[in-house]
Amino acid sequence: MNDLLQAGLENLDLDATPSLCSACLTYVELLNKWNKTYNLTAIKQPEEMLTRHVLDSLSVYPYIKGNYCIDVGTGAGLPGLILAIAQPARHWVLLDSNQKKLRFIQHVKAKLNIKNVDIVHARVESFQPDDTYDSVICRAYTSLHDFYLSCRHLVKVGGELLAMKAELSEEELSAVKSLVNSVVIKKLTVPNIEATRSLVIMSD
């Protein structure tokens, strides 16, 4: 597992430090353990969790901007918790309406002594933070159109909405291009995953 992780990090041009590798492997170990009881993810094998969750989350590392970020519909902490581990200088808010998944994140946060994460139990539409965010990201959350409409109140002036997408249709893109000033698509390459991955970056 450690060799797989180190190779993946190097493929992503990230420094495979002992602390990052240890934290990522502990996350996978805890996710695998909790998943057997709480069904946090459909992926059952630790190696697949490492590739499809951890490395997939880290593939957007270069595109996160600013110091104050939020992961909307974070689920088991993807991608926000993994990015927070890899980017300790950034502060992350992890938001979800599923209490069971947030309990898992709280456990990981305590186990790894993560200081730069706040956990929020709320629906995004009703969440009114004290301050807005430089980067608002989601992974497999909803359509681009709905993501923009439900999350635009969270974005700081000059900030960005980032949507991680597996499949991206022209119809979905067209629906959101009429709402925002800028839509940029970045192709993501995730080690050991051949399927198409894209990051859609939206800003006003």
C-alpha cells in the first residue's frame, strides 16, 4: 500500500513525505474499518480506496486557491479532508448533512490530530457562514447548474467554485455557462484510473 501511495504521489508531482503517507494510509485503514459497519463508500478494497478516493482527491491539489476553503457534500471527507492533510496551511470547512459520515470525519480528525479542519452538519442551501470562501469544491455532488445555484452564496469575491466530475456532457456545461462569467475545464489524471476525470472551475 505504501509503495502504491508513494508511486501515486510522485505521479501527481506531490512530495511523498513520511507524514503525508502515514496520514493517508491511516485514513484508508479507518475508512475500511468503519465502512464495514456504516457503509460510507461503495468501494470495499483498501487499494481501491487509496486510488479512487485519496489519489483522486489529491489530483486537484494544484487548483485550490486561497487560505479559506470549503468542501460541500464532503461525505467521508473527500476531497476536503485529504486536501487538508496535504495542505496544512489552508483552513478547510467540511460540510455535509449526513451525521454518520461526519462522525467518521471527526474520528479521523482526532486520530490524526488535524488542526486545520472544521466540521459542519448542515444542508448547503441553509448554511450561512460568518465569512465566505476562496475555494468552494464538491466531488460528485450534483449537476454544475445546481452546484452553482446552491453554493454561490459561499464564494468570496474573486473566489472560485470547483466541481470534480467523472462524466461531463455538453448539455450540463451549457446549462451553467449561461449563469457564470467564466467556466474553465481542467482534465485530471489520476494514477491507476483510466476513466475520464475533469475539474470544472467557475467564477463570476
